[in-house]
Amino acid sequence: MRVFVTGASGYIGSAVVPELLRAGHQVTGLARSDAAAAKVAASGAEVRRGDLTDLDGLRAAAGESDAVVHLAFDHAAVFAGRFPDAAATDLAVVRAFGDALEGTGKTLVGIGIRRTGDEQRDAAFAANPRSIVTAAMQEYTERGVHTIFMAIPSATHSSRDEHGFLPQMIRIARERGVSGYVGDGANRWPAGHVLDVARVYRLALDKAPAGAQLFAAAEEGVPVRQIAETIARHLDIPAVSIPAEQAAEHFTGFPFAAMDITMPNAATRELLGWEPLEPGIIADLDEGHYFAEAETEAQLEATDTE
């Protein structure tokens, strides 16, 4: 299968592309810079230069492919407080892909969670600006596109994770001198190792029917207090409760500390025959790689002082 992948040089894409290549697919990755192009080429995939604003180029790439795996997203805009802008850009991209694939039966794998019929859960998802993209994908499902909705775990972890939920929590813990959680810390984050997530993408292309909703979380929901306490143990600082009214200030630049969501994975496991193989989030933290760089820097500073 000829697969076009956006975000091919990114954190998740760098795991998905090799997984698809090993399965025998022909992969072309979108690259917006020389560095990204080099990374995609090094993985063994073909390179297509461009970015998310080149809608004509994206339509052409989709038309030349049997499947599109859309991973790219402007996360920098989200952390800068411009989530609606990032979602609007993503909507334009998905519509470009959908228009190119309409009536062909070809596959479009996008990130999103479809409505479930559970009013409380659907209301929470609808509050996410990215829900407009999911709604657009649902339209294309009825217009001859083999859409697959992929829910990526909030805490997608590994030794290559530099900007995700765990690095943000660790950064704030170092800055504040305490590892915080909001309230009683019972709110949950779905979690999954990036290599396990990549396997879901590979299996989805082979097995998922049109309109399928897949959840790539190996752990459906891990209490944030447990994560914060593990971070505290590694940094040798206290784990403390942050009152809800102080959370925005304490977790400045990271608006997800109080987020509470789970991703049930039983249906995904059964449909795809998927079994996660990598360490869980606490075990991954305990491997120490999330803290190793800072420890090295501290050692160098100590050496310079002597």
C-alpha cells in the first residue's frame, strides 16, 4: 500500500513510519525543512517537501496514495494559547485530504474521538476545539472515504519524549521544587508507549473498517497523583496537592494537569488483535531516562564548580 504520512519526522511519526515500512508498505513522508527531510529519508521513506499550508500539494499527495496517515498538528500554537487557530488549520488539511479521497474508498487515518452517545463524555470532547476536525471526518465517512478515527493517549511516552505531558510535569516540578497534582490527584490520563501506538496504526491499515474508532492507549487511565509521586521520588522533592483555584498559576504553560479522561481499549484490542508490548508509564519513568539529561547537566555544573 502507498501511504502518505504527515508529521513523518515528528515524535509519533518517527515511530509509525518504520512500523509501516517493516510491514511492507511504501511510505512517503511530508517534510517542511531540510532537517525533517533528512530524518524521513534516513528512516527509509520517500520525502515530499511541503507543509500544512500547501493545501494543493496535500491534495495531490493524497490522490497519489492508497492511504493517508495524518499526524501533523501545530502543538506550538496550542501551548501558546492558540488552540482554535491550530484546530482551524487542521480542519483545512483534513478537508483537503477528504476532497481528494472522496468516493475512492481510500483510507484517511486522522486523530479524533467520535461521539459516543454518552452526554457527559461527548460534551467533554465537544469542548475540545479539535472536535470540528472529527466532525468533518465523519462527513467524509459518508462520502466514500475509508476514515479511521485514532485516539492518541495524552501521555504518549518513551525515551524520545521531549515535549509531552511527562517532560512538562517534570519541568514544572523542577521549577517549583515540588511535584504537584490538582486536588486529590484522582484525575486520570490515558497512557501508551509510542512504539505500542505505532503498532495500532500499522494494524489499523490492515484491519480497521471504515468509520472505526480506535483507542491507542495501552493504559486506559493512570491517576495523575501516581505520576506526580513517581516524579517526586526521582527528583527527591515532595509530591503535593495544588488547590484547583491555584492550578493555572502553578502549572503555567501546561493547561492539562487537571484533565480527566480515560480511553477504553478492549474493543481496539479485539478488533486489531493488538497487545501492548512496551513498559507502562510508571515503569518507563522508573527507567530513569526522563531524568538522565538533567542529572548529567547537574554533574557537569558540579564539576565546573570544583
